[in-house]
Amino acid sequence: METSPSLSTATLRVTVLGSSSSIPRPGRACSGYLVEGGGSAIATDFGTGALSNLRRVMPSERLDAVVISHMHADHFIDLIPMRYELKYGPRENGRRLKLYLPPGGEAMLRHMVEAFARESKHDFISEVFEVHTFDPHVPIRIGETTVRFAQTVHFIPTFATRYEVERSSLCYSSDAAPDTNLTELARDTNLFLCESTLLPNEREPAARGHMSAAEAGMIAHRAAAERLVLTHYPTETSPAELYGEAESKFDGPIAVADDLDRLEIL
């Protein structure tokens, strides 16, 4: 298992646990990011394959919290194998891991695990997770890290998140079409981690729910973000193509996320 080097409490670091869109790219995981800073380690989203990548960095019991942006499987499904790691791993004093779900998320998660929850003599979810439903209008505090939310334009209720420690900030779009809520949440952020699901010439047939790399660049420009990192992209595009699209709209530093990348925010 890899170990994370020491980190100043005034610094944020993001480790990409999954950079794919809903269909994982070969050898890659779906959405998941480890945010460290302010003395805390927080997983934001936890899709298919994210647990395997997390275990290359730290065990789940070392996390302080998990924050889920919305209840699409590619953003939360690895909570189930995480539950087994927490149950059978060496949890300190039986400590339950804080799990922050969007409104309605707990009911959906419990309904999904009903089929096999009977194997547990205890509550299948609450045995290892301390479940909270976040109010998207109210910031939460995890250690010295403040987490803020904004609803995005997507097919189900979905919430972008902004992590702040002192003067360092990260805004994660989750799944989103271009929207002023997201632009304002990303305003002046040090690092804007933004989805780029759509191919350059792809158009969503009806309601919007995703964006292209060019649109991600446009949001980064409008928000005056310091740095843009593109993520949540499919097999059918290349990092070079994504970079070129975003560069046409944003003149700041741009990178394309890959699994296990580490991004420092000073």
C-alpha cells in the first residue's frame, strides 16, 4: 500500500480515485476523489472501483468522512464494498465513518441493500456508517475543512461541492451541465475539478445533465478559477483532445485527471 506524504494542515491535496464517466475506462475507476487537508481525509463520491484505488493510498478506516454528491451508481456504488472493509477491518474502537448523503440518499441506499442486508445481525448500513443527510444550503465542517454545496443541472438532484481550508479551495462539479450555480460555487477557486463527459460534437438530445471539455473551460473562465482539471470522461476521447477543447475557452493551467493523480493546492 502506498502512503500519503505528510501534508500541511493549511494545504489541500486531491488524489484521484476514479476519473471515468459512468462506463469505466479499461483499468480505471468511476468517480471518486480523496480530499486531504485541515487535518482530515474526506472521500468525495465513491463510484465503481474507487475502493481499490483508495486502498493503494490508505484504508477506509483512516477516512474522516465520505460525501456523496448524488445517487447515481457511478458516484456511490463502492460504499457497499467499503462497508465490508469497515466491518471486518481493524476499526479503532468500533468508530463509525461519517457518511454525508444528499436529500433522499439514505432511503435509496437502504432500499438497494435490502436484498442482502439480512445477512447482518445489525443494521447493515449504520453498523459501520454514521449516516447524515446534508442540507445543501448549510455548509458542513469536517475537522478544519469547510464543505459548501450548490445544486447542479443534472437528471436527478445533484450537488457540486467546494472544500476550503484557510485560503486554499477546491471546487468539484460532480455531474453538471453549465449553470450559474456551479459558476458561483467555483468563483476564484484554486482548483476546479470539472466533469467533461460529452465528446466535442456531442449534443444531449433533450434535458441537459453533462458538459464538454470546452464548456468546462468556459465555466472555469467565468468563475476566474486558478486551475482547471478535467475529469469524468469516457474511453472515446483522449486527454489531448480534452485539453485542446478546454484551452479554447480557458487560458489558465489545465490538466486531465487520471486515476491516482495527486493534485496539490497550496
